[in-house]
Amino acid sequence: MPTTAKSIKKPVDVAPASRSMSRERRAPASGRRQGARPTGAGGEAPALRGKAKPKPDYTSPERLQKVFSALDQLFPQAQCALRHENAFQLLVATILSAQCTDERVNKVTPGLFQKYPTPQDFAALSQPALEEEIRSTGFFRNKARNIIGMAKKLVTDFGGQVPRTMEEMLTLPGVARKTANVVLGSAYGLATGVVVDTHVFRIARRLKLSNQETPEKVEQDLLKLVPLERWILFGHQVIWFGRKVCQARKPLCADCPLESICDSREKTV
């Protein structure tokens, strides 16, 4: 039987073509360097599209005036909410108000001051006795120790009178700048600083008036922004603003006259 010869195809040499294509891929297009920035007419780089958004000036005089005007409209006669008849009573009440509401303190102090009306009366108290009187205000052991120590120092160093300077106030047990500012401002009308309690601290940061992490440093920022003649009133106004409008957990932004200039992350609208 005759056999059929197998046809053998001659292999095609593809190597030269592959090398040629490889060289073409490596060659730069139109003489341009790889990664070079595109240029416009005349060989100059085209201008970047758009401009960077300007950073808001949160402490501009115009914005600060809007803050002051809104506070004046809401709380034109803002005053200290702690009930008191003299500087000593206000000092005791302010120490009691730490980590406690003013409403709770105002329930405790009338009976307390009726029993112990003077610094001498408090200085003579035992700590357990005072602790029982103020237990409902919280942290009563520490508060009782500070109040008795403060009363004793008033008697021995200041003739039973609450001093009128920041330096002297800060020598009293349990007294820091916030407490001193409350007493000096509300009892004596002395503008020695701005009261920075939890409300003022929160709102100053929400309104971007300060980005500091402590009340003392926030106060220093506010002293530069708030006119001296507004220091006392401003503290009271912001405290009331924090209680009634810019509350901690759920601020009432829809009712806030400062909503349009506030971009806090905690806004509710």
C-alpha cells in the first residue's frame, strides 16, 4: 500500500519581529521624556485648574461680633445661677458645684447657710458633719475637706473676708481660676478673667474660638478675643447658652442663631 508522506511545515522565525516590537515599545514617543509634565503653548506648563479653598477665619472681628450679638439677644441680663447673698456664700456654692448641677447646689445651700452663716462656723465644723450636709452634691469628702480648709484660711489669713485678687484667691484650698473668676466677677464685679466651666469649654471649641485641651488654656485664648468689658457677662452668657441651646448631648442647632457660622462636627442639622 502506498504511504502518504507527511507534510512538514517550516517553522517561522518570529524572533526578529519580537525584538523589533520590543525596541519600539522602549522608544520614547515623539521625543518626550517619560513622566515629563505636559506643556502648553510656548513650552510652559499649563496653570492648575481651580484654587485652594481659603481657610475660614473663625476669630475674625466680624464673626466675633455675630457671636456677641447673638448672646446679647438671647441672654442680655445673664447672671450667676448659684444663689448667694455674699462672696463667702458664693465661694462655698461654687466649690460645691464642681461635677454637680447648679440646681442641686441651690437645694443644699439655703439650709446649709442657715446653720452655718460665717467662715468661722465652717472652720469649726468636723469633716464628717459637713460631709453629711453636702452628700447629695457628689464628691462630698473632697468638697468638705476643701471648704473647711478654705474657711480656716479665710479666718487666719484674711480676717474672715473673701480676698479680692486672683493671686490671693488661688491660695485658698479648693479654689482654681474658674472658681476665683466666678466669685471675683459675680460678687465683686472684678473682671479678672473669663469663667471656663464645662459649658464654656465645650462651646468655645465647637465655635472654633479655641482648640486647646484644658480650661486654663481655653481661657487664655478667650481673653485675647473677648473685650475686657465683656469678660464677666460673656462667661455667664455662654453658660446659659450651653444649658438652653448648645447642649452637650443634643445641641438645638435648628433654634440656634449661630447655626449659620458654626461647622462643628456635633451639629444636629
